[in-house]
Amino acid sequence: MRQPNSWKAVCRYAVSDGVPRRSFLVALVVGTVLNVINQGDAVLGAGPINWVKLVLTYLVPYAVCTYGSVSSQLLIVRQRALDDPRPTPPR
């Protein structure tokens, strides 16, 4: 079995097997908690909301969760490739 280390495989894993939904839910929960902590006064109306911080506070957990899922899937595929004694056919 060929080891998928190309960007094509990474992108495929990032949009498969429920990864986007799981990443979205994690970003929603973590991003909301972090926004309340970091911009609590603005959320409650006591100050202006920094929209760049707000967006980044949701994007970072999404990216981290997606990265974790993709790297886990790549590791599983690599382990299976090492366990498979059959030679891989040339492409």
C-alpha cells in the first residue's frame, strides 16, 4: 500500500469522515468560550468588538482540530502500510 503523504491525500482526509463537522463543533464550543474570556466586555456591550480577533478565535480551533484528525488518519494509513508485507505496485 502506498503511503499518502501528498497534499491531495491531506485535503481528502480534511473533508472526509466527518472531520469538517467535528472540527466545526469543536471550534464553536472552544471559540465561544475563548471569545467570552478574551472579549467578555465587548460581548456584554461595554466595549467595541474586535472582529479580527473574533474570527481568528473560531478559525484557530477549527484548524487545530482538523490538523489533529488528518495527522491521525495519516498515521493509521502509514502503520497499515508498514504492517502490509505486499509490495506496492509502481505508479
